[in-house]
Amino acid sequence: MARVALVTGGSRGIGAAISKGLKAAGYKVAASYAGNDEAAAAFTKETGIPTYKWDVSDYDACAAGIAKVESELGPIDVLVNNAGITKDSMFHKMTKDHWYGVINTNLNSLFNMTRPVWEGMRARKFGRVICISSVNGQKGQMGQVNYSAAKAGDIGFVKALAQEGARAGITVNAICPGYIGTDMVRAIAQDVLEKAILPQIPVGRLGEPEEIARAVVFLAADDAGFITGSTLSANGGQYMV
């Protein structure tokens, strides 16, 4: 029987590639999204993957959304915490809304999404929790104090929770992408990409969303049970830990 996977922010960008990759690997996949109804509908039409709308920064919305997914697809075996936002500014200009918006969506969502599925995973003695962090959570980034703090917090969450899940057959891991060729990154001016970004990346190119998806599929597999508490860097050599 196919395992069930839920991908937050799973209808666009890296999340869409993850959802498609898991489906191709044989999983029953659900994708959550926050607000773009048109993109979600187009994604479902293209892929056949059902989409569910809720705010990952709201615990009650997450619990209700997860309950709906499980009632329609079955118990969630694989959770990919991918949803995230940016509200960049230098710290001396950063507002309270900039800070809490990013922390709530990029870090608090890990509790909001993982806590409702955790007891079921423990009871079934199997689970995979994969959190999409960032190279900037590893090295920091000027103008992204909020984002870097949240993404660093994701890594701490993974390292601690992995220790709790290990004896119950649950693995918890992080993936830290570098610059990935999503629509958002490709919208950056070409001269900025060529002069400021690509020179930082030893392989000399942007990553592709599908490369992150393949890493998720690897960590989600039943036979990846000896890998937990790990941080997988996928950044083209930009930052080596």
C-alpha cells in the first residue's frame, strides 16, 4: 500500500518539484498552499495531486487541514515542511511584522505541522519528517536576520526531534538548498545573477528544484532509516559545513 506524503507549500517552486518527485516514486501525495488558488488549481489539473489550503503559521488550521488530508488519503507517513516566506530588510529597518511573519511561517510552522502527525507516526512505528531549511540558516545572510534565524532554528528542531523519534522508527532530517532556479530567483536581473550570485557557487550554476526533490525522495524512503538528525547541504559548493 502506497505511503502518504504531505508537502507544505507543495504547489509551487521547490515544493511543486518535491510533490511531483514523491508521486513519481509511488507515494500518495497531498500539497498544502497558503493563498494562490489559481496556481494550486493549475497544479492539481497538471499533476492530479490534490491541494489543500491553510496557513501553516496557524496551529488550529494545520490540525484541521491534516485531519482532512488523513480522512481522504490515509495516515501521513512522510511530512515535508517546505512552506516559507521572505520579508527581507536590514535589521535597523526591520519591523515587528517582518520578524514575526517570517518566524511564524518558517519556524513555528514546524511545530504546527509536525505535532499533529507525531503521535500517529509513533503509534505506527514509522515516519519521515523532512524540513527544508536554507544555506542562509547555516551561514547567515545580511538583510535576512529574520529568515536566517528561522532557518537556523529549523536545523535545531531537526537535531533535537530526531533523537526523540529514533526509537519509534521516525527519522527527522533537514535539507539546506542554496540558490535554486525557481521563478523567484530567475526573476533576478541577469547581470546581478552573473556578477553577484553565480561567482559564489563553485559549480557555476543555479540548482534545479528537481535536485532538491530527489534529495527528499531519498530521505523519505523506507530504506533510509539509518539517516536521522542530518543536514544535507545542496548548494553547489557555495558553503561547505
